[in-house]
Amino acid sequence: MKITLNKIGYLWTVFFIMLLSLASCEDNFNESGLDIDSPSNVASLTVNGVEATISQNTGEINLVMPYGSDVTSVIPEVVLEDGATANIDFSEALDLRNTIKFRVVNGNLFKDYTIKTTVLSPIKSFSINNVAAIINDAAKTITLTLSEGTDLTNLNPVIETTTGVSISPTSGTTIDFSNPVTFVITANGKTVNYTAKVGVPVQGLVVAFLGTAANRAAITNMDEITAANWFFDTFNGAEYISFDDIVNGASLADIDVIWWHFDSATNLPTVAFKPAVTQALQAFRANGGNLLLTSFASQYVDALGIVPSGKGPNNVFGDFLPGGWVDSNSWGMSFRGHETHPIFDGLTTYETGKAYLLQSGTYRLNHTAWWFVPEWGGYVNGAGWRDQTGGTNLASEGWDDNLDGRVTIAEWPNNNTNKNVVVISMGAYDWYNEESNGVPSQANEFITNIKLLTQNSINYLAINN
């Protein structure tokens, strides 16, 4: 067959039209495989009369169940669009304590969904003097810290419970919180006890916030500003001290605990390495002073001789603006084996010995200065790290139940009961969540864990020395 140039041109035209058509079809779907107007939708999902909220844009199905609901073995009522099928069998019981992911298909169209289930806490809120408590439903504890000097013998908690729940003592009752108080919660004829503990910072404690700025007002890093604001609001005896103050001979003799939270750069500032500074801080520690080093400041254990030379954090990194978002999994830590350590007291946990610090969907910079244990440094495991650094590793990433993979929180020394240095060094320890392209980050629901972890650490250092 003889093909002319005109026919070749015609064939090329048809080919390009087909390509454009395919591209147009692909544009009907976004990157997640969602076609909002497709007949592959979940029309509704209901459990025990409670209907879930469905976002057809994101594929998220949020189910909020009343307090006391058992969601370990549930058969949900699911309605799909006509002709659609799911790749899981909704006629079989599901454990809705876990996130459930599935796909709905209708012909050549599909949509991915995720079921997230929340069982309401019996206590919506618990506060004293406008200070909100941390409520741990797993441990059945209520924990809050009031300002220094508060009279614990005459307090009136303001309590809000969820629908169908009663509590005793009731909201507004005058209570003596000098010792832990038991609250009895009743719902559907069943009762459960929660233990409330109210504390105050160590009386008369003199604590200092160390920084590179000339004074507190001159701090520019937002994470450091946020941490400092909380610090000065929490501790009556708080003061600010700069590295230049130390260079110029400022006395550290009356200070119980110095906290250096450095978030500005992966490399520590030159002034921190001046002999006048390192010698003053070494003398401070030798004379019974205590150090809390957080974020990039964790690296300072090397320069101060707290660890043998070269045994400081071996994995230092972090984003700087614009940074990014925490993915679908919240960031946290495992402190398995150290659940009774005072610095973890009162934290809201999601499993025994595990707590979240940074909520999924939160904007973060991931500033990290920790130890990779098996991969680098020849430590092999947690025991090897302890032998080589002289410290006690208290926490790792959430997946690391044996604390053999990372060192994210540690204390020194490990050979007696008086520990006068604590470091907190993981990216989840994030005080301020910046904007992304002008859009503010959501609030971090786990910021109370960060605050309590820090306050516990300061109190622990002061009390144990």
C-alpha cells in the first residue's frame, strides 16, 4: 500500500488527538486516586447508630464513638454507591482501634478511604485556676502543675464530662490536692476511678534560660522564644543568662538548673566553645549545678566533657524553612523500661511506655541531634552506648521497644544516684510550629507532653542533687 505525505500527516494528527484525550482523562483524577464525582463513593458508614463523617475530598472517614464503646470487634453498616464494591468484607468484624484503609471500585474508577475511630474520653476537660490538666485515659490519671506557691489545700476544679457521664467529686467542689485525689466516673451503670495529681514547681528553685542573645527580648528564633515564654511563665525563680554574660564573669553559684534550648542552627555557636564558657559550666556542674540540653544543644555534652571526646550525638540534621508536615503518623517516643522515671511522670501515653510529642498534620522543622546506635559509632546496642558514653539512655523512637536503635533522651552520669545532666534531642521535641506558604500550622495537641517532659526534667535535676 502506498502511503502519501498527506496520509502520514493525518495519522500523526489522529495520534496526537489520542494523546491529548488520554492526558485529559488523567486530569480527572488527583494524585491520590480520588475522583470526587465518581460513583465509587462510600455514601455512609454507621456503627451502633453513630454515623461517621465522610470527606469525599480526602477519603477520610472519622467515626466518634461515645465513652465506654467497645470497638475491638465491630461490624459497621456501610452503604456504597450503586455498582461499587470494596476490597474488604464489611460483613466481618473489624478492630476499629486501628486505622482501616480500603479501596472502593466501580468499573474502571476507584477511591481510597481511611477509617479513623475515636472513643470519647469520659472527661472533656479538667482545669484548676484556668490551667488545663493532662488526662491520660489509658493510665486513668489527671495531672496538672500550678504556679509556684499555690495553696494545694483549697482548690476548685472545673470539670466537663461527656454526655451520659457523671463524676464525683463534682465540678466546683473545694478539694485538698496535697495528696492524690480519686475521682469516680460513672456511665451506663459502671464506675471507674481516675487519680488526680496536682503539683507545683520546686519551691525556691533558681533556674536559668541560657541563650546566645544579649537578653531574653533579643531572642529571634521562634522555637526558642516559645520555649522561653513557657519557662518564665512556669518558674517564678527564672532568669535569663547569655553566653556573653558567662564570658564576662557572671556568677552561676546560686543557679540550680541551667536550660539551653538551641534551635537556630545545626552547628553550635562559636561563643559556646570559648574556654571561659566551657570552664565556667564545667565548674558549675562540678559544684552541684545541673544542665538540661535540648534540640541542637544536645551536642554540647562533647565540648563540656560530659561524654568522652567524639562520643556526642552522631546524627545531627534538621530542616529549615520552609520545612514540611508530619505525615499521617504522629511522632513520639518509647521509654519502655523507664516508665517510673520522674521525667516521664504524668505524660499522656498511647501505649505503655510510649507517648506522642508531635501531632500528625503539624508543620515541623525536624531539628534532631541524637545517637544512631547500631548503624554508626560502634555502639551495637543500648548497652554498648551506655558503656562508651557513661550515660543512661532513657528513650528512643516510638518503634524501638528495647531502646537499642536510637538515643533521644539520656542522662549523666550513670554510675550513681545523682544525675545532673539531661538531654532531649529528637525532632518531635518541637515548641513552635511555623507557617507553610503563609498557612499557619494546626495546633499540636501533644504540646502538653513537651511542656510536662521539660518541667519534670528541671524538677528532677534540682531534686536529685
